[in-house]
Amino acid sequence: MLAVTLGPPDDAPLRFHRRLPGYEPTPLRDLPALAEELGVGQVLLKDESSRLGLPSFKALGASWALYRTLEAHLGRSLEPWANLGELAERLAPALPLRVVAATDGNHGRAVAAMARQLGLGCRIFVPRGTAAARIAAIEGEGASCEVVEGDYDAAVARSAAEAAEDRSGRTLVVSDTSWPGYEDVPRWVSEGYSTMLAEVDEALAARGEGPVDLVVVPMGVGALAAGVVRHYRRPGLADPPAILGVEPVGADCVGQSLRAKERRTLRDYRPSIMAGLNCETPSLVAWPLVAGGLSGAVAVTDEEAAAAMVALAAQGVVAGETGAAALAGLRVVLDGPGAAERRRLLRAGPGQRVLLLCTEGATDPEAYRRLVGRDPEAVAAGGAAS
């Protein structure tokens, strides 16, 4: 593993998010039926199916990164402001500005939503095959959306080219992955996710409960996983948990890079239903953190992800394909040959506590109904399975 040097936690993203309209901590759910099934002491699930008016945790990283990008572009702080209206007023003299991003759905929608609220133009690039519902959601936030004839990496390249072609310098890229010369913004995206983890700490403290033993996190380019490592590998943290990363089979760029002991682009990339995790290359910024901080990584099939969606629905949790990946990965590593040793290494035995990060709700409602057999609204309301 690579050496990782981390500083103390910074609560600036949390203080920023608390000023946004609709902010409130997302639920930390206790799922005893799953704990019994998995043979662990407790399963906690951080439910990001609704965050700042969007069905995904991506609103945290996108909003913080866009804010920091604007300050960097202007060369000055945008403080002080107490609410988004005041922030928009402070930004108004610098307009017009436009932001661009690449996405498989959730990040782009979150960028578009924040841009709309600040009066910015926005253009989002998506890879071929992106679900129509996700494109419609992006356009519903007031952004234009262009389908790129290629994969996620091609959409990333197109967003970077869009900004480079604007000689006025008024087009800003807000990407959650990085490349040489473009590293600050993806780092800010990852920092933005710290709010979710700070909320977990606050919820556990309010309950009088101790820390968790294992954290299970879905991985695309690794931005969220890097944020998890930054939080749980910080200096002075007593008894830090194990961290398990979960990827789709065919898009396991972090896992294959870990096995190769170097950051690599997949040669045998195959997209999955877990759209938010369909990535070919780990983020340049995230890679040192995930390589040095993960306890393990596992790849799951579409069928395993769909089964996890059904299992979570039975517990009243609306989890999209990407959101259910954490449970799917945990099920895989706790079963089959070698499971006893994996349980020991990952601290997932009887009496031990597991945190699942469920990163999205039903971002494609039609696909959710097809895979789960129930409407997401019925699941959220606790309706009986049909």
C-alpha cells in the first residue's frame, strides 16, 4: 500500500452545506434483519436517497466543489453570506459564467441544480447509453445535456475540451475525476462528501453508541472512497474501522489497479446497471488515498446488485442500483470459501458493527420498478410488497 499522510478533519464543507436550502442530516438506519442475515452485531445504513432535494449524495460534493471553483476563479472569498440568496447576490457582478461537467447521471444533475440556483449557465455531457430518466432529470434542472458517442472517460474529455475552447475563460469544469493539471476541483468534490460522514459521527454520539468496525463504500473513480479514507484514517482516531470498496464486475478499475499496484485504465471495461460506478480509470487525486487506505475491494454483478435492491426494499429503504452496491459487496465477501478469514480482516463478525453507505435512491424509477417489482414511493411509505 502507498503511504497516506492526512491532516485533521475540516468542518468547512459541513458549515457550508448547513446554509443551503433544504439541508438536514440524512437518516442513519438500523437494519437488524440484515445484521442477523449477515451474522454481524449491527448493520447501519446511511440513507442518501434524498439529499438537498436530489436523490443522491452527489449534491454534497458538487455544491462544495462548485463553490470553491467560483472562489478560485474570482480570486477572492465569497463570504460572508447566510443563505443561497445572499451568495447569489455576491456572485452576480461576475456573471455571466457557465459550468460544464461529465456524468453518468447523479453528479451532473447535482452540478446543474447548484448552477441553476446561482444563476449560472450549465452544460452536462453524458456517455452513450445513459438512461433517459437521468438525462431528463439533468435537463429538468435547467441545464443542456449532450450525449457523447463514447463512455464516461469520453464524456470527461469532452467537458474538458468545452472549457478549453472558451477563450473568454468564463466556462468552468466541475469534474469529480482528475487528470494531470486538473486536481483541485476533484479534491473539493471528495471533501464535500465529508458532511455525510460527520453526520454519521454526530448521530452515533447522540445515540451514545461507539464507532463502527467496518465501512462499506461504493466506488466509481474513487472520489467517495477517498473521502471515507480521509475521514477514517485521520490522525488520532482511536480504533479506526476497516474500509471495503465495492465496484461492478467489468468496471472494477480501482480493484484492478490495486492488484497491479499502480493506477490503470481498464482494458476489458463493461458497463453495468450500477451507472454511477461505471468508470474505467481511478481518479488521479483519489488513487493515493484509496490505495493506501482501503482494507479491501470487491466486484459485484448486476444480479447481486439487483438482489441487494430487493433486500433493502424489504427493509423500507429505497436504494438505486449504485446505492445497493454496498450491501451487495458485503454479502459477497461474507459468504463462500475464505469468508471466515475475510470476516476477521474486515472486522465483520458477531458483535461487530457495519456501516453501509447507500449513495442513491431511485434515480431511474422505471428501472427500479423493473428490478424490485415495487414502486419506490410504496417502498418509502412502507407499503407491502406486491
